[in-house]
Amino acid sequence: MNHGDAFNAREAEYIARHHRHQPRENQCTSALVKHIKAPAHLVWSLVRRFDQPQKYKPFVSRCVVKGDFGIGSVREVNVKSGLPATTSTERLELLDDNEHILGVKFVGGDHRLRNYSSIITVHPEDFDGRPGTLVIESFVVDVPDGNTNDETCYFVEALIRCNLKSLADVSERMAVQDRTEPINL
């Protein structure tokens, strides 16, 4: 399942518990981790917004949700130029505010990511005595004709790494602002 990252025992346990994909023949799957120096509640506040992925996903320019933001809701995402796509239609498969789990499945769009499904989980952790967050994102996707398993996984992993880096940057900026806001008594 893993292409580039070696997982520690805690990460591996979360992956085994929450990131169980059942890849079929001609599909690839992987999981990536990111440690963020911001509290989990703050990171989750960004991740859980199915209606606003552009808050931290740099390739999303616009998002419109159809539905009540519950399981089964569908979002139409516009992708910024530079990627081999302009739109993606995505369905909310899982949203658990207690366990901090979000699951999304691509159900349409003009991209090559067929049968793409991802799970992202947010876990509190400690960073040198300060609140931090472990984020894990995993996926499964069809390998398109003309591509290898590795090529497909590396492409999707590169997009996820970019999204996770942006999530860390946005979350860490928000955490610094939270610490520097004056407290009104």
C-alpha cells in the first residue's frame, strides 16, 4: 500500500483501523501522512468543510455543493489550470466529527481518476509540548490505460502531498493567529 513513506507504529495502527481500501485488479492504493504544528480541532475545521475544499486545496478554484452537506451530498469542483482536468464531481461518503474522518468518492468529471475514493483522518498529537495533528490521507483509484500502477500512484500522491502541505501551511498560520490574538477579559 505504501510507496514513499515509512510509517511508525501509531501511524500504521490508524491506517489499519481507518484506511482499509479493497483494491481490485488494475487499481492502486496508498496512504500518506503529514504532521502539522496546529491543534487537531483547527485542522479538522478545514478538512471537514466538504463545501469549501479551496480553503486549503490549491488546485481547487470553486466548489458548489448539491445537497444538505450530509452523507451523499455531491460537490462540483472546478480545477485550476495546469492540471489535466477542469472539473470533478465528488460525493461525500463518510463524515464523522467524533473520529475526525472524511471520505470522498469521485463520481464524475473530466479527469482520468476513475473509481477514485479517498479517506482523510485527523488525529491529535503532541509537538514538543504543544498541540499538533497527525493527518493521514489514503486513496484507491483505477490505473488508466497506458499508465502503470506506479505512475498512477505517484501522480495521485504528488497531488495529495501538495494538498497536505497546503493544509499544514494554512492550519499553522491560523494557529499562530489564534495564539497572538489579544484576550478580552
